[in-house]
Amino acid sequence: MKTLDQPTLRRARHKGPPLGIVASVFVLLFIAGLYPVTAFGGKPFFPGPGEPLDVIVAFFQARPSAVLFCAALQFGAAIPLGILTAALVSQLRFLGVRAAGANIALFGGFATAFNMIVSSSILWTMSYPGIAQDSNLIQVLYRLSFALGGPGFSVPFGLLIAGVSVTAWFGKLLPKWLIIPGLLIAAIGELSWLDILWPKALFLIPLTRFPGFVWTIAAGFALPNTISREKAEQE
């Protein structure tokens, strides 16, 4: 005759890709894409939105190969970001999170990845012969690309970090030394939309992006992927 013993605890593991590694791939591809269009990759380098139109046009006329390489890697970086977002939210659900923060993180991560794909596609278009010779067309494409890759990146990326940080705070899933910087980065990310109205707020975009990269990798490695569950054993 079988009897029901007292439930015992077992460790259940989330079935998904390692978040820290996926986050690292995303960051490496993104930064590699920046290299050819910065001062490290040669001059002229990628112009800021406050530069005169002739400077912007001159860059795209002089360095189409660098723009193409940047666009390809930025497009590629969007894929691991989307995978990271889906796996991250799945892992939060596995750990018992039922709050809206997980959905906010899902929206933020997917929106960031989508904007990266569109922004890099516009850059790819700008690298083709003949496009850079039309100054009016270049200005339109440049502004669209910057809007999607600037505040269009930092604002939803801040939402991704905010959603994870807030749920991790209440669920005690991450250490406070990681949560508090995450909340600060997220706040800066949401404020970066001011760049649309006030160009001097441009510094908020890289202040969200690069600390956010470090935070994303750290959180990916630190977030637990196992949980204790009761298992009733019969004999």
C-alpha cells in the first residue's frame, strides 16, 4: 500500500538561455558597431544632431563603408536583445513575479529592439551610392535614424531596466547594490526624451546606454534561475 510522505523540497531550474551570456553578446555587437563610425575608426566620425547639414552630408559621403558596417552590427545586436528580453521576463515569471513590472520590461525591451532594427535599416539605406548626394534626403533619414537610435533607444531601454529593477526589489531577486543603480539608470533613460525638446539633454542618452549595458550584463548573471518547490514522494 502506498502512503503519502511529507513533501520534500527540490530545486527547479528555469529552461532558457543564460541571460548573462546573451546580454554580453548584445553589448559586444552594439559596441563593435559603434567602432567604425567613431574617432577610433577614422575621420570624419559620426556627426551629432547639432552639427551643420554640410558636416552631416560630408560624413555619409566620405564613409559609406563604415556606416554599412555599423548598420549591420546594430541590426544584429537587436536580435540578442529581443531574445534577452523574452528570456528575462520568462525567468521572472518562473521566479513567481506576477506584477506589472515584468510586462513593462517586456514592452521596453521589445520596443528597444524594434527601434534598433528600424534605425539600423535607415543607416543601411544611407550607405548606398547616390543617397548621400541628396542633402535634403540625407537630413530626413539622419533625423529619423537619430530619433529611433537616440531617445528611441534610451527611453524604452530605461523601461526594460526599470521593470526588472522594481520587480527584483519587491521580490528580493537581486542585491540592492544592483537594484539602486538600475533605478537610477532607468530614471535617466526616461528623462532622455527631453533631448527632443532641449538638445542640451543629449548627454542623457549615452548616460543611459553605457551604464545600462554594464547593468544588463550584471543583472543577467545575478538573477537566480532556480527555485525551491515542494515535491510529494510516494512509496
